[in-house]
Amino acid sequence: MMQSITTNKLGKLQSCCFGAYLLNLILTMKKIFLLTITLVFTAIVVNAQTGKGGIDAGMLQQIEKGYEDTPANRAIRNAIGSNDISTLVINQDNQKAMDTNFSIRVKSKGITNQASSGRCWLFTGLNVMRAKAIEQYSMPVFEYSQNYTFFYDQLEKANLFLQGVIDTRQQPIDDKMVEWLFQHPLSDGGTFCGVSDLVKKYGLVPKDVMPETYSSNHTSTMRSLISQKLKEYGLKLRDDASKGVKQADLEAQKTDMLATVYRMLVLNLGIPPKEFDFVRKDADGKPVATEHHTPMSFYEKYGDKGLLTDYVMLMNDPTREYYKTYEIDFDRHTYDGQNWVYVNLPIDEIKEMAIASLKDNTMMYFSCDVGKFQDSKRGLLDVNNFDYGSLMGTTFGMDKKQRIQTFASGSTHAMTLTAVDLDKAGKPTKWMVENSWGIDRGYQGFLIMTDEWFNEYMFRLVVESRYVTAKVKELLKQKPTKLPAWDPMFAEEE
């Protein structure tokens, strides 16, 4: 009996030890497996970083031969280490006095100043119109209120965003269009079609009726706050839509949301006038008449309805097929407005229409990549202004098409094309634009550009249809090829 009990205990003990051994073996194998996986993963990462395609020691030695520590290179290093590169690359051979005479020039009065804002598109569009009003009524220096039009631009863009969110409510949050909307709820940049739609809808007022404020001149903080509010509202609209709220109810919410945006705009920009008195003066500044107006009646009398309703937008974009019409999706300032539609043409054909307009004393909306080769002190845009190649010991050889393809260039700023200088053969040698950076910037508030610079960095021009060729009018009958809103070539001008 005793022996039987002892045998049973021993069997249980052996069984227990075997189980412990088995458990320990399993745990050990698991550790080995995890360690193996870790080592394999590490080896993959290491190989990816140092294997074929990476910079190894031998390659680094070859790369280092790109710089030779010669006295000349040391001198360049010392210069760059203590100076702004832009001052070191000034081409002294191109510093001769500028020729500021132009064979064809449209006269204007008063240089405008957009200050620290991205409203170049608005100033440019209004500057084209005011030149006609000044000439027609023999007025002195005169400006439309940029602040008034900007107020409604911001309100309309807020509605454009919120309605866009409602329209795309069934799409996932990572849908490309939804992402683009939330990335761009509001901006102070724009294009000429925005000027057209806004003025036709809200009219115009003189500058002294709704003058600039700090926030209109310095738009970044106001824009940031309203953008943040719009994103919050956009998420709420999407959340309510996911819960089954109907479109009509979402749009009712949108109206309440826009009331908050309106209040924020009033606090920053002032109250847009509904009616006002305007004292018109002659060229000598003497009062001629006192008139009572609404913004729409003022537009009817002192605006340029032809410019805003009968124009053509031209583009020189060598990355896309010429002699075709294109439309930019969602590239508009008002939801019920027009997308930007343009005709893509070779540069020389655009020049022909620009010259025809200037010869007829008509300025144009013009945009370009203004930061390239700009001598800001003289107000000269010339590809020979700076010699980067001699300083850096390498050339920069991309052409216009390649610069666009690699995001190295694009339209950044709008100005008013006001003059051209023609040689004896009738070919342009230089151009001049009226800028909106104040009288102290550039050449007396203007920028002069060589024809070569015009070829390389001019992108967009708005021409009244009476100066457009028959070929372009025929092209406008095409159904436009629609390009996406996020196409990088079509960022808003600032």
C-alpha cells in the first residue's frame, strides 16, 4: 500500500517536471523566434540604408572631390559665409542705367499699395478699371475701395468652402477633393475672374467710403482665425451628414455659420456701405458734382462693364498642349461664379494681343513669377541681373517647361501691364507693369522687364475680347479640358 502511494507521487512529480520543462522549452523557442525576426528586420533596414543606392565610403570619397580647397574656392566660401548670396551674384556688367523710355505707354495716376496682404489680384483688376474711369471723367488720383471688394471675397470664399463640404459629404475624409477643401478653406489670393464675379455681384465703392484697416493690410491673422473656424464648421457638417441630416438642414446650418464669419469680417474690415455720397473732382482736384450712390449704381457709372463681362484669359504653359482651352475645377471666388477658363498659347501670340491692347490705350491684368531675377532696387526684371553660375561653379539650365514640371516656377503675382517698347521692326524689347507695392518699391512703383524675361516668367494675361484674334475666338468654342483644383500650376496669385 505504501509502495503504491509512493509510486503515484513519483509519477505526478515526474509529470510536473516534464510539463515545466516543456513550458520552458516553448518559451525559449519563442524568444529565439522573436530574436530571429528582430535580427532579420534589422538586417533588412540596415541593407536598405547602406546597400545599393546609398552613399558608402567609396562613393563619399568621390563626392568630396566636387570641392577643391583652392585659394579661389576659399575666397568664395569666405564671401558667402559673411554675405547674402543675392548681393554676391549681382552682375556688374548689367548695372548700366536703365532705359525707361517706352514707345507705347498707357498713362495712370497713383501707385497703389496692397501692404502685407495677398490681394495683388484684386488691386490689379481694380487698377485696370480705374485707369478707364480716370480718363473718361478726367479725375485726379482715384482708387476703388479694395477693402470693400475684399470683404465680400472673404465671405464668398467661406460659403464656397462650406458648400463644397456639403457637396462632398458622401466622400471619405481622405478623398482628394475633400482633403483639398480642408487644406484651402480660405485665402486672400485670387485671379481676375474673382474680380469680375465679385464686382458684378456687389458693385464698387470709392476708397474713402470704405478705407483700409489694419486687418485688410495685414491679412494673415484674420485669415488664420476664420480658416480655423471654417474647418471646425466643415467637420460638423460632415458629422451631421453622416447621422442622416438632410441637405436642406445642412444648408440652413451653413447660413448660421456664415453669420459668424460675417461678424468676424465686420470686426476686422468694417461694415460694407449700402449707400453713400460721392464728390467727383476734376483733374485739378476741384469738386464737379456730388452724387448719391449705391455700390451697384456706382459700378454702373464708374466701373467697366465691358472689361468684366467681355474678356479672355490667356496662358503660356509649355507643359500643356497649345491651342486648347482649359478649365480649372473649383477655381472661383463665388460658388455661383465661373471657374477660371483660359486658352493656352505660344508666347509670341500672346504678345501680339498685348501690344494691340496697349496701342489702343488699354491696360491689362498680367501675372508672372515676379521673384525670379528681380533687381528690387532698380525695379528691373532681367535674366542677366544675377550671375549664379560664376559664384556656384555650375549652370542652371532648365527651360520654362522644365521649371514648371519640377515646381521651380509658376505664377506668383499679378500686376497691371501698362507699357511696351518696340524696335524699328515692331518687335518688343521691354515691357513695364504698374505694381501694387507702393511708390517706394521698384522704379517709382513700376517694374520694367526685358522681353527675354517676359518669355521665361510671364504666365497669364487678361485681354478684352476686342483685341483677341479670330483664331483665339474660335478656340473658345471648344469644350474646355477640366483640370483639378489642386493642379500646382494654378495656385492663387498674391
